Amino acid sequence: MSMHTEGVAKAYDRWAPIYDLVFGPVFARGRSVSVEAAARVGGRVLEVGVGTGISLEQYPRTMRVFGIDLSDPMLDKARQRVKEQGLRHVEGLAVGDAERLDFADDSFDVVVAQYVVTAVPNPEVALDEFVRVVRPEGEIILTSRIGAETGLRGTIEKALMPITARLGWRTEFPWSRYESWARSRGIEIVEHRPLPPLGHFSLIRFRKPNQERTTA
């Protein structure tokens, strides 16, 4: 079943009132490790799919964070969180599409996308945009569900797609798809680390090449 940007936005509009309650504990580990990885890079970070802003307080105050999301109701929660917690390192929050980022090339030191790639209609288009807006030698840090390619789990994931697509994400997204994208774009895979308890989610880090250094 195909996914559409408008449909994904509407799905997350519906999730906004209860998102933190339902997904906060489930995704806590992934949020922590992605923020820790971003902090090692430092500088200016774009968080794509910032949602309710649940991870914003975890970033070091020495960093500058800009967050975008398709869902304005989700962003309302994030704006309230920024105001109540005095998160001055958050330089902005805006409605934005992962597949059409409204930023200049090389604008950020790191792009963080937590549980986003499997929730966009055209994942490779979004990944290309992440590469475009991150500086040379900057990192793209994802936490994402890795689907099974074969076996019973793979069969179940494909069968569930018509349901999960309406809820705002896809179940079938194998690791080979990330590998193929990175290889075709000349992007370095820095890390692929399955996360506990079951390893269905992973921390994935890519590094954008420095073309000047490559061609020197």
C-alpha cells in the first residue's frame, strides 16, 4: 500500500494528544542514543520529525537545534515544551517535509531523524535531502525500525503494511535498502547498531563525504 505525505500528516495529527504517552517509553532508548551520537558531532542540528519535542531537552545546551515536523498539532506540543522548559538552545520549530527541506545546502553539522525514514512516502528522497543540507563530513543519524527481508517476520511485516500505512509508518524496510542507497550515493556507513531489547530498531549513522578532500 502506498503512502502519501498528506495522509502521514493527518495520521500524526491524530496521534498528537497521546503520542508521548504511547510512544515515549517505547522509543526512549532510541532517542537517547541518537542525541548522544549527535552531541559527539556538535554544532548545529536539524531534527527531522521532531514531533512533540520530547528529545529537545536532551541535547547539550552548547548545540543549536532546529526541529521540523509535518504535523502542526505535534509541533504545538513541542512549542509548549520549549517555552515551559526554557530550552534556549532550540533556535526554531517549523512545519516541514522531510522530502523537501527548506534549508540551504550544507546548513547543518548533523541531521537527526528518529523513527522518520519508515514514515515518509519516499525514503530515499528524504535521505538525499538529509545529505544535501548537512555539511561535508557531517553526519546523518537515524533511529529506525529494520524490517526482515525473509522468513515469517518478513511475511508478517508485508501483510501488515495496509494497516500500518494508515497509522503513519511502514513495517517492511530492510537493511539492504539503506545499504543500496548509501552505496549508490557514495555515502559512508559509520555505524549500524541494533538496539535492545529485540534489535528490531537500530541506530544508523552515515557520513557525508568531503568532495574536495576526495578529489585532492
